[in-house]
Amino acid sequence: MILEIKDLNKSFQTATHLKPIEVLKNLNLEMEAGETLAILGQSGSGKSTLLTLLAGLDSPSSGSIVLNQQDMHELDEEALSKFRAKNIGIIFQQFHLMSHLTALENVSLPLDLFKDRDAGEKAREALEHVGLGKRLDHFPHQLSGGECQRVAIARAMVVRPSILLADEPTGNLDSTTGEYVSSMIFDLVEKHNMTLLFVTHNEELAMRCARQQRLQDGRFI
């Protein structure tokens, strides 16, 4: 088992509510290595909050997230940052590329954290895998939305992470480009036998995963 979520809860305190707002409620989930899973749900169901916790970008109110037999939130900030960089690849809807860096430099970033001497070559190879071998020195503003997302895919996969998290990765793309990009993600995941957790409201995309789990009002149903 590569991922185990136990009794996961997440609440937020706001100035307008006396009681904390419960966003995720007693979630339990297991994933095996190499499995593909879609988390379905409409806006406000808690999908993005769940992904933020799985990515180690926030802490649960209670419960645990165990990845590769490591409870992520038992780690201090520095250790968590290194664990996340080595084990988790994330593809966001908004790309989140560094505007002042080239495509090659953006993809090299996760490897630079570990001072990988082969970072440049690995980044080049990752970009070639997503069809951008001739766009290495282009900056994000010189690339189309689909190309930016392919750079983000290469960056997420360059470290061969234990799990790939995809958060509505085609949400900002037109339907044709979105279909191309989503097919690229699934093809690469299959080629490298990676574990994929795909967050989406798109039923058709979700059915491309081996398993589907629906989130509604912060609970799995």
C-alpha cells in the first residue's frame, strides 16, 4: 500500500462563524502502488482541500496521511519539504510555472533541491517526453496554455514521484488541448507504472482511472 488516509478531518475557523467550518469529515482511503484513482466532486465538495493536504501543503485538523509508510505530518517543515519534493508530483490547474525561468529551468527545480548533478539532462529528457524538446529555452509567456501545462507535467514527473496528484489539470484549456493533455498524463502514468490520484468534476475523465471515489459535502459517498 502506497497511500493510507485514516479518519481525516479538516476544519477552518472564520471571523464570520462562531464554530469552525468542517470541510473534510472522517475520510478513509487506501491506494496501492501503480493504481489510478479519480476523486469526483462538484465545486465546494472539499476536493481542493483534500489535495492540499495530500500534497503536504497544509495539515489536517485530525487524522493521518501515510505515504510510503511515512505519516507526513509528523515531519518538521524542512523534512516535509524534502519528502514532498522526492515523493509527490503535483499538476495544478493554474500551471504555477516560474515566469522568470525557462521551461528547462522550471523542470529542473525539483531536482535542484537535491543538488542532482544530472538535473539539466533529466529535465531535458522529461521535456522531450512531453513533446517540448525544441522549447527548452522558452519562457512561460512564450508558450501556449497547453505547452505550459506540458511543462508542468514534465516538472511533476521528473523526479519519478511515488504518487502523482492532478488537480483539474485541463480546467484552463480548451476542449481539444485538454483532451490532448489528459491523454498525455494517462499515457505517461501507464508507461512509468505510476500511482495517480486525479481530482476532477469531469465524469468522462474520471472513468479513465481504474477506480472512482465521489466526495460530497466533505464526505466520501
